[in-house]
Amino acid sequence: MENDFPNQSTNQLLIQHISEAALFTDPCFTITACNPAASVLFLYNQQDILGHSISFLVPASSTTNSRPSIVNTTFREGIIEYIDSTGKIILLHTTRQAIAPGLPTGGYLFIYKPLDADHTSTGSFAQLRELSEHLLNIRETERTRIAREIHDELGQQLTILKMDLSWLNQKLKNSGDASVLQKTGDALIVLNETIRAVRRIATELRPSMLDDLGLIEAMEWQSREFEKRSGIKIIFESGISHLPVDNDVATSLFRIYQEALTNIARHANAKTVLSKLQVMNDQVILTIADDGVGFDMQTLAIKKTLGLLGMKERALMMGGRFNINSKPGEGTTIIVTTSL
């Protein structure tokens, strides 16, 4: 089975085939992979550069003794001053792309170009987005396959085991051995809980209703599950019964909705969530608003908000827009817009 979750070995293989200098970091910006072009550019052996923070390649400001914004969540591309192993200062056009955002094994891919080679590097940035989209699609395909195997194979085996254990339990009722009967009864209870857990895990990996019934039904189900597990009241409104979007867009909207609800449950301390899915002027608009504690938008750039970054990347990959607005004590509102 192909390993679609980035790790050190796959990331190293991934950037070997990038012609420009490239580094891969974990979510905390520790370098985990370095291609030959980057070794030549910065004059470091690959093994010497691994394990360092990406910031060690950036000279401290002579006035503020601080680092540039490449480690901020808002950084996407720009011209940055770097220092090689000899101490020489070099100016490089830098692009940064999140790969598998939101996962503990995800991270950032940095691409470097000398200014005399390309001042904008828009082509490379587009390639990075395509690469990130490809990895997310692989991940979604694998989740679908695993969910189907769990539901079909493991689920069927557990059902057969339950039937056999139920038959044995019925036979033991006539044996007069109360202790054995109690054991089989307890085992049946555990088995029923296991079957429910397997179904829940398979559904969370990839809700079959997303493929069978469509996005709206899947979001209604997700809303009910969220309310049941979190205790937070959720109101989901949709003025349409069917949304005519392709499978990739439906998956992206559903995953954004899941991630937004997860963030609310973890951080918002909210009592109510109002969600709307609507179509206006050939635009699909998903709105998720909570009445939680909110946060200061000015601090967003310095937080490790990989969940928000992941939602934004999914929105951009489907050609849409991602907006978030929040104030302390006034809750948070997320709006995702994409074309039909």
C-alpha cells in the first residue's frame, strides 16, 4: 500500500525531483528533508542541515535581533535574506506551501530561487499547490478504501462472531451454569460495543452517505453527531435539497465543515453553532458561526493554526475563498465560497 502520509523518507524522495532548491519542515519548522540543490545553494551537507530550525538559515536582524516572517502562518512567498555556511548573505525568492496541513505528520515545503533567476516564481507556487492537492486526493482515496474494508470485511466478521456467540449463549441457558452464561452475556455486550465502534470509525474515515446521498445529507449527519458528542447545540440550515457539485468539491466542503466543528469543540467554549449551506449567484456559500470566546485576529499570524491553514488550503484548491472573522467574546464566523 502506498504511504500517502508525509514522513521523513517520503518527503526526502519527494523533493529530490524538484529542480529548485527545496527544504521540507515539520509543523514546528524543523528541517526534515533537504534536496541536493538546497545543499549546493546553502553550502551545507544534507545531514548537517537536518534537525535544525528553518530560522537558522536566516540572519538575525541587526536592529531587532528577530527573524523574518517565514515561520509565521501568514507567510506564502517573498524575497528573504539568508546566510550560507560561509557566512555569506544571499537574497532568495522564497515560496512556502503547506503539505497535508492539519496532520501531525504534515509540514511545510520551501522552494528557493535566486533573484536573477526568477523574481516571481508563480509557476513554482502553482506546482506546489498542485502537489498539495494531489497528496490530499491520495489521502482521501486511501481513507475511502480503508473505510470500505473496515465496514465490509471487519464488520462482516464481527457480525458472524456475534451470531455464533448469541447461539452459544442461548444453548447455555439450559446448561444451568450461571457463571458461563454470565461470561457469554458479558462478551455479547462487549462485542455489540465493538461493532458500533467499528461502524463509527469507518464512518468518520469516509461517510458512505457522502458518496451515496450527497453533501447535504452528510453535513446533516455530521451536525447531529457533533451535537450528540460535544453537547453544543448546532443548527444546520440549507435552502436546497441537492447541491450539483463534483465529488472533489463536495469532499472539500465536508472536510472543511468537519475541521471547523472540531476547532469549535476544542477551543471555542461555545454553546451554539449556526451553519448554513446556500447557493447565491452561482456561488456555493458555507457559513459556520459560533457564539464562543472568539480570539484577537491580530494574534492569528503567530499561532500554530494548522487547522485553519488546512481549511484555507482546501478552499483555494477548489478555486474558492476562505474568510474568517472573530473578536474576543463575540465568537467566530467562517465563510467558504466557491463556484458551482
